Amino acid sequence: MDKKLFSPIKDDLNGQYLSATSPNYVASTPEGDDQVLDVTWVLAVVKRRLLVMAVVAATIASLTGSLILRDAKKSITEYEGKFTVLAEPIMADDRLSKLFVQAQDNSLGITDLNKIKSSSEESSSVDYQTLSRVLKSPEVLKPLVNKLQKKYPSLDYSSLNNRLTIQRVTFLRDGKQGGTKLLNISYRDRSTRRITDVLEETAKYYLEYMRKERFRVSKQSIDFIDKKIPPLQQKVDKLQKELQILRTKYNFTQPELRNRSLSDQLDSLNNRRLEVKAQLAESMHQYESYKQRSLRGDNRWIVDISPKSYESLMGKLNEVESQLALSSNQFYENSLPIQSLREKQQSLRDLMQREAESVLFQMKSQLEQLQVRDRVVANSQNLLQEKITEMPQAQHRYDDIQLELELAKNNLKLFLGKQKTLQLDAGQIDSSWQIIAKPELVRDDNGAPNPVKEKPTRRYLAIAIVISSLLGIAIGFLVEVLNTVFHTPEEIKSATKRPILGVIPIAKGMKIKSRRGDSVAPKFTSISSTNSSASSRRIIVSNQKDFPLIEAFHYLYTNIQLLSAEQPISSLTITSTVKGEGKSTVAVYLAKTAAAVGKRVLLVDANMRFPQLHTYLGVSNIRGLSNTLTSDLSLNEAIQRLPDDENLFVLTAGSIPPDPIKLLSSRKMHYLMEQFLALFDLVIYDTPPLIDVADGHLLASQTNGTVLIVKIEKTDRGMVSQALDQLNIADLRVFGVVANGIKAR
């Protein structure tokens, strides 16, 4: 190899350098739609697991078939007898009579009664499912079993219950199944004599039991109703008395007029009290005014009270005072005329004083009367106001009592109607059940006892075969589900939600060995015209048997390049979930395919934990990637050109370092990846598996994307999901998935 092919790697990495990361490609993740049942997948599962399904189905069918045949051989011939009873009256007259009683109590119309009549003819008052279970219960059958054991000691409740059948006779009407009022009671046994005896005793016992039961139920109902009616009647009487008391006290015959009358009375009392208060105030003012004047000796005000009564007296006093005024100018004060006039004046004033006191006393009496009237009117107001306040509560109580009384009356009427109905039932107890077909054996056309139909062995065998087939299919699908590997590329695409970039078939050429091995890889050669560019070269297949393999890698390379039409993909990582999935082989063939079309390709063995590319390609691994990272080894010394392809170069892993992750994350590795991009058209990194180590994640973060290798019939689905989750968490682009190991058709 030409030593001058590459420029030497500088030891000084402290300077500025270009980022090793590839151009920004938008990571596209297919939208995950809910998966529906795929018919193709189902057919594929059936094809893969057909042997398991057939073996399981045949085994189960053989076991069940032998059991069915053995049981058929042990079957014993039995006979059957039956009798038929009428569980309800065939006519609806008795029910209509009860309904008529209820109609009288509930005031139903003729139309309603006709509707009840039509419905009563189609409905039944008996729950036949419950009745059949009650008639076969231990409590009911125990007396019958005790009676039958006297003649047949071996007969117990279990055998009687298993052999006795009670079924309602049904019919079809307009495609729907309807029920009659008839019950078929049948019994199976090997002995025809015992069948007849058991059925006759059963018929007698059931008739007597139903008669007693109906009488007991009717008596209980009547006793219950009789206990309920007296308290209801007392409640009705009590409520009526309370209602009458309220009507008398509050005059509730016409509640609206009563309320209006009370309001008018209250208004009238208010007006009267206003008048009384006005009179009282005026009288009080006059009384106080006249009283003060009287205390000052001025009693002339009495003329204002009664002019006619006191005018003459006032005139006399004025006349005496006028005479006194004239005489005082003529006589001395102590003279007889003056003294006489003074005595008359004093006498008239005393009289005036007495009259004034009398008038004041009368005025005081009037004031007291007015105060009494005011208190009386106020008391009347208070009483009327209390009555008005109590009216809504009394009205509410009145309405509640009316409603309660109406409910009590309805309940009483209902119980009285029920009492009449039960009394009517009590008179018809003897006609509750009727035997319309006596106990007899089921016979054939010749009159001989007809054996019970034997078990349908053929039908059981057919059912067993069908069930066995279904179980075989189910077991096959269970095996498919438990086997968590991928079987087809479609399953990979569905599970990963990633595009399938390529499908690599199984071929002998895939088993790459060293140059000393027997197997030889298919050769990639290229041809081009003198005027054609490198990109237009095509792969020429030297061996026709290798054509599917080479064409698969050609298809894979084309799909990868088409992922980015604007800016070609210049670097990628090839990885897998675990080792042994063929990622190194795919990396080699993909590099050969790219080199065959004229691309300058570098294949880097980045799996420094378990290197393999040098073995596949038959080159030396003395100096490789690890040596370049840990020493001053140049790229010219480390990178090797394959002798059979001038465009394909390989950088082996080199010596196994103690800490590969430290080397891959170093700045020198970052610088080397920049150098690779500058020197080659395409750089392919063969990385360690993604599970448990982070080497692949580091390299994937500095390339254009990652191609995940999944091997058919080997790769576990859970491992693939875990690896994709790790890549998604790191926000790394996954170009797609390569399905490796497809069986060639």
C-alpha cells in the first residue's frame, strides 16, 4: 500500500478542528398506528407451527375419542315415563274477577279492564323456572322420598332429583318461543315398574303439596291484610278529626276568603288605633293646658269647653269685678261695699274653681277611657296578627293532613281490595292444579316401552375433533407467542416501526472465512464506459448463484443513499443487539458494494472488544484503530487497502485495549473521524452490539446514522426494543433495519 496516500496525523490536537459530527439529518420515525390482525401473519404462523398444531390436535382427539367410545360402551338402557299437569286455570276468568274487584276499588275504566283482560291471556302469574327448582328442592322432595323408600329402599333424594325432570311445555309463535300453563313431569329408570310407581306417587304428592302450599300462602296473606286494615282505619279516622279541628279553628272552608277577611280586619284595626291615638293626644294636650291655667287661677277656659253652661257665671264674675273696679275709686278697701263685692268675687271664683276641677276630672276620665280603648285595639291587633302569622303554618299543616289522609285512604282501599281478592282466591284452592295426562310410560308405535335415546357418540366425536383442532391451533399460536424471535421482515417492520432497508438471504458466500478457509466470498467487480462517472458503475456478477446475495446488498446500499438525496451520506455505523447476528458480514459486503460502484470506502473495525473484520478479510491486525489512538502511528501505517479492490480500505481494531470506551470518546478519535470524512466518500463503522456496552452509541452520535442488523429466527424482540429505546433516549438517528438470514426460495 502506498505510504504517501494519506497525510500524517498531527500529534498536536489542541488547535481548532472541524466537528466530527455528520450533517444534520432529520431522524424520521414512522408513525405507530394501532396494529390490526394481519391475515398474512396468521397464515405464516399456521405454516410454521403446522406440525405442532397437528400433533397436539391428534393427541387430544385420540384421548377424548377413546374416552367417549369407552363411555358409550358402558351406557345402560333406560326408559321414561311422564305425566302432565295444568298449573294455572286454562281460562282467565278467575284472574279477571280479581282484576274486576281491583277495578272497583281503583276506579278503572272499561278500556283499562279490556287491556288487562288481553294482557292476562298472554301473561302468567307463575314463575315456572322458580317453581321447577322449588319442586325439586330437598325440603319438598324429602317426604316423597321417605314414602317411596318403603317400597324402594335404594331410592334416595339424589337419585330421584337426577332422574326427575320438570319442564314447561312451550310453543312457537311468529318465530318466538312462548310458554303454556302446562308442566311435563318425567322420570327415567331401568325398571318400567318403578317408573310407574314413582310417577303415580309423585303426581299425588305434588297435587296435595300445591293445595296445602296455596292454602298456607293464602292464609298468611289474609292474616297479614287483616292485621294491616285496623291501623289504617284508625289512622284515617285520626286524620279526619285533625282536619275537622283545623277547619273549625281557621275556617278553612274557603281559605282565600278567610285570608282576605283577616287582612281587612287588620287594616280596620290599624285605622281605628290611629284615630284613638290622635284623640288621645289632643285630649291630653287640652287637659294639661287647662290644668296649668287652673293652677294659675285662670279658669276662664271653661267657657271654651261649655259656653252655654258657664257663660252666665262668667258674666256675673265680670259684672262683680266691674263694680269692684268702680267702687274702689269711691270707697276704701275695707269699706262695707268693697268687702261685699270682694266676697261676691271670691264666691264666684270658688264656684269657677269647683267647676274647673269638675271639668278637669271629666277630661281625665275621658283620657283614661281613650287609653283603655287604645290598649283594647292594640290587643286586638296583636291577636289578629298572630292569627295571620299562624295562617300559613296552619294552611301547610292542613295540606299535609289532606295529602296524608288521601294516601291513607288509598292504602286502606288497596288493602280492602286485596282482602276481597284473597278471599276470592281462598274459595278456589281446590282447583289450583289439575292432571290432564295421567302417569304413563313413553311407548313407541307398537306400544312397547321406548328406550331413552342413547348418547350421540358420533356427534360427541365430531365435537371432540373440532375442539381438539382448535386447541391444537391455540397451542401453536401460544408456541409462536412464547418464541420471541422474528420470523419475517414484516414482523420486524411492525415491531420496530422502522423501514426495512434490506433483506439479506442466506447464501454460502455469506460464510466469509480467512484466505486459508474453504469458503470464498462472491466477487464484486465493476464495469463502466470510458465516458461514464464512478457513480454510474454497475456490479457485475461473476457467479450466477451469488446474484441474489449481491443484488440484496446493492438494494441495501441504494436505499441508504436515497435516505438523503440533498446531501449524500458519508458515514454510518453498522450494529446489532447482540453478537452473532451478522453485522460484521453485512458491513463487509456493504463496503464492497459501495466500492464496486466507484465510491472510496473505509471500513473501520470499531469493535475493539472482540474484533473480527481482519479475520473475515484476511488482513493483518497488528496495527489498527487502538494503536492509532494510543500512539503516534499515522493513518498511512494503520489503514490497509484490499488487494482485490482499489476503492476499499480497512482500518482494523488493532490491539485489544483495557478500556475501549475511553479511546472511542477521546478527542483524538473525534479528530480521526474528521480525517476519515475528508479522505473517503463513505466511512462504515463496525461497532460492538448495543446491549450492555455504550461503544456503538458513542460512534453513532458522530455519524450520519445507524443501521441495525436483525437476524431472522435468532434475534429476540425484547432485545431489539431495548436497543431502539436506548437510541431514542440518546436522540440518535436510525436509518432503518436490515433483515439478515432470510431463507432463499
